Amino acid sequence: MYVWDAASHKQAAQLSPPCPRLSVVVCQQNFGTADTTVWILLGAFAAMFTAVLTLFMVQHLRIILYNRTQVEQTIRMEPPDSRWIFDVGRSANWRQFMGEHWWEWLLPIPPK
């Protein structure tokens, strides 16, 4: 690491970290295994978080498309090959839950 003296426009001296407060200081960090490990752990955490949210999304989409509640979906109150009593079809279930028009899906308002 070198300190650049802005007044004389010369390289002043070679310093060891931490850099002192002089005119213009250029500090470079050596990225070692500790930083790499942190990034790997952050990447693994992000991947796990993404996987869990994806599973939650799939589960909730199934609940909406079959017009069930979480309890009804979990305990399977009827055989899986028969239709649920409130199931009116995937498209109708989606419109019933989200609203008739696509722009209503984006707004936080209850369907009419």
C-alpha cells in the first residue's frame, strides 16, 4: 500500500495497515479465505432462503388452485382423486381468490 501525497503529487511512503489519515489514501484489502468463506456462506443461505420461499409459493398456489384452506390441504379430508366440494376449476378458483381482472392482482385490495 502506498500513500499518495496530493500536495506534492509524489508517492510518499509504503505503509502497513491501517492506513493513516493523509491527503489521499489508497487502501487495498487482501481478500483471503475468510472473505471467501463469508461469501460462500451468504450464497448458501440465499440459496436455502430461495428454495424455502419457492416451496411456500408452490404450496400456496396449489391451495388457491384447488380452493382449499391450509388445514384442508394438510389433513386431506377426502380421497385425492375426487374433487373438493368448493373446487370450481382452476381458472375460476384463481379469479375467485385474486379477482376478475389482472390489474386487481397487483393491488392490495380484496376481490369484489
